[in-house]
Amino acid sequence: MLKSLSKTRRCGLIVTILLGLPCVFPQGAWAAAKPYVESEAPRGFHLFLRPKKKTPTAQWDFVQQLETAGKTRDAANQSLALRIYWPNAPEAPAAQMRYARLLEQRRHPEKAFEAYQYLVEHYPGRFEFTEALNRQMQIAKDTMNRKKGKFLFFPGFTAPERAIPYFGQIVTNAPEGPHTAEAYYLIGVANQRVYEYEKAIDAFFTSINRFPNSPFAERSALAQVECHLKISQDSPQDKRAMDTAHAAATLFLKRYPNSDSAPEVENQLHPWNTRLLSRFTRMRNRLPKPVPASPNWNRQRKNRIMSRLTSCLAITAILGLLTGCMNYRLGSMLPGDVRTVYMPTCVNQTTEPQIEQDVTRAILSQIQTDGTLRVAPELEADSILSVTITDFSLKPVAYKFGEGSTVNQYRMSIKASFALRRRADNSLIAESPALVGWYDMDFAGDITSSKAVGLRPAAEDLGRRIVGKIVQYWP
């Protein structure tokens, strides 16, 4: 019939047939007939992992059938196959979530944590994030308390350090999430259990200062005291460790006077005070004994005391008049309306990367130890402390004997400026254009190792200088 028609009529008939096809076959039928085509490149060769169905929708239905039938291993494998072969399919995030849950059911917590992490990294916004974070937190807690090495009558042992990377990953996934404060606290607990007291103190410190209103702040403060006391007990001749432990315990009692743990902390302070008194007694016994006095010694001593007392009274009166006239105060020097402070991360204007974290931590630690100001969240603080690191240097200060070109000792210096302002009206309270914290250290084999050794002490020295400048402020 087409041959009997002219060429023009045949073309018109073909066009009419093509235009009429959508009326004969609705659009939904065309879409349903078109299979899903993966746009991603092939994900490698998988010998023992192949999907049993031809489309992701059919594969997802098959996974659910396997799970209903109790075949959790096959369901997990087919869920993984769906995600590998059709990673952009609408069913892929749900399949990855199901794969992670099935791994948990089959008691593979490490693989389950990694499966949840894959979901977080590759499918943001396409799954229930809170559910995945909750499951990761539970896996981390179980890993921290799970015993390993059980055999016959041997009860086994825990290895809490295995959970530390998990808690760290949870903090990275949600820095301000509902589990972050607890994660920092549990990082400290895990380090404390394996006797890594310095790392534990850092984690507790972060939990206290970043989340002061969380229920884990008091627990972190108490655990921090325990770590400091343990360090001082392990090093009874270390005066600095003893002083730090005493300061941490005193600060805890000051911050949480009504805590249920306050009597326990006071009991822990008693041996420390006894050691301090013993040390003072030993120092006093080392002083030379006084020379026997002459018959008129008491009268001469009394006259000297009266003369000095009169001079002191006169000087005090003069200073009082001068102080009243000049309207200056000396003592605890911050205004009465400034009791709390918020400190953002320091601004680093140097070429040395990431030193701002250590400097920020050191300054907050010194504020906490001093006790004049209390660290608070930004919206609750009376003042805001801004610190800018302006210079970082590592200079040689000593050389090996007989070798003028071989450095034996370096001095690390960190220079910074700060400004303390009221949050309400941005008025200036205290400032300094330049303060330098430094630390002398032996060469540790290479420059990188030397920097790692000296950074924390130099940052602590800078923190002490900044806090001292603030609390010695003249209004």
C-alpha cells in the first residue's frame, strides 16, 4: 500500500504515525518500560558478589524477601551488591543502611561501623543521619566495654583504646551533634583506663570547655582531677604535677560545690595537703639556726619592729591617698560585670599550620586553672577574648661543644596579641599588642620532631602570660 502512495504522502503518513504513538502508549508506560541505567563507571570486578536481579527495584524487593525469610547473610550480601552495581539508584542509600544493620545483627561491629561511615560520606541528605549516628555511638560504646580473649575459665580483658578512633569519627561527623560531648568524655575515659593520662586530660578539657552545660561537664571535671592526682602520685617529687593536681581539685570544688563527688575530692586533697606541709617542714629544717641573742636583744628587736611598723603605716597612708586621688585599683582587677569569657579559636597569621589549636587549648586551660574567669558559651559570656598569633620562630640557642655548626638546643617562640571586649557593647576591657611565650628544648633529631616537643610548653607559657595580663588589668 505504501508503494502505491506518492513519496510526499508516505512521509506524511510516517510522521502522523510517530506523533500518534504517545496517544496509543501513555507516557507512564514508556517510563515503566525503560530500565534503570547506571551512570557511574563500573566499580571493579567482584567474583563472588553479583546481584540476582536485573534492576535495582527488583533487587531491593529480593533483599527484603531474603530478610523476611531469615537469610540475613544472603540479604546483607545482596544489599551490598545493590549498592555496588547501582550506586546512584534511589534504593542505594536504603540498601547500604540495611547492609549496616544486618552486619550488626550478625555481630560484625567493626564492619557495621564502616558501613555506616560509608553512608555518611557518600549519601549525605539521602538517609536518616540521626539513626546512623546513634548506631555508630552504640557500636563505639560496645567496643569500649567488650571483652576479648575469653577462653574456658579465663574471663578475658577489655581494650577500650579500640573505641577511641570510633568516638573521634563521631565527633568529626557531627561536631555539634547530640553525642559530641559524651564522645569527648568517653575518649578521655578510654585513655584514662590505659594510663594515657595526658591524652585523657586533653579530652576531658575539651568536653568541659566546649560543652560546659552538658551533663558530661561535671563528670569530665571529676575525671580530670583523678588523672592529675594519679600523675602527681606517680611522680611524688614533681612539684609542678602536685600544684596542678591541687589546682584542678580546688577548681572542681569551686565550680561544683554541691556535687555528690565533692566529699571524695576533699578526701583526695587531704594527703596532698599533708605532703605539702611535710615539704614545707623539710625546707624549714634546712634553714640555719638563729644565733643566741644578747641580753638586750629583745628590746632592740622590739624597737626595730616598731620603727618598721611606723614606716609601713606611713607608706600605706600615702599610697592610699594617691590611689584615691588617681582612681586606680590594684588587686583583682577585672570589672564586676565581667565574670565569664568566651574564646574562639585563635587567628593564625603565621606560616606554621595548625598551631592555633594548641595555643587556644593552652589559653583556655590557663583561664580554667586561674579561676578568675569562667569559660562559657558565646551567647552566655560576659566577654569575648580574641587572640591573634602574629609570629612563630624556632631559633638555635646552643651548639655542641667544639662543633659550631651543630645545633644542640633550640628556642621556640610564639608571639600573639589579644583583646578582651564586653560582648554586650563591644567595649574594650584589656588588650596587648604583643606577648611572647617561649620554650627552650634539646634538638630531637629533626626539626619536625623538635617542633612537636616544644609546641605545647611554648603555648602554655604564652597562655600564662595572656591570662596574667588579663587578671592584672588596670581599669
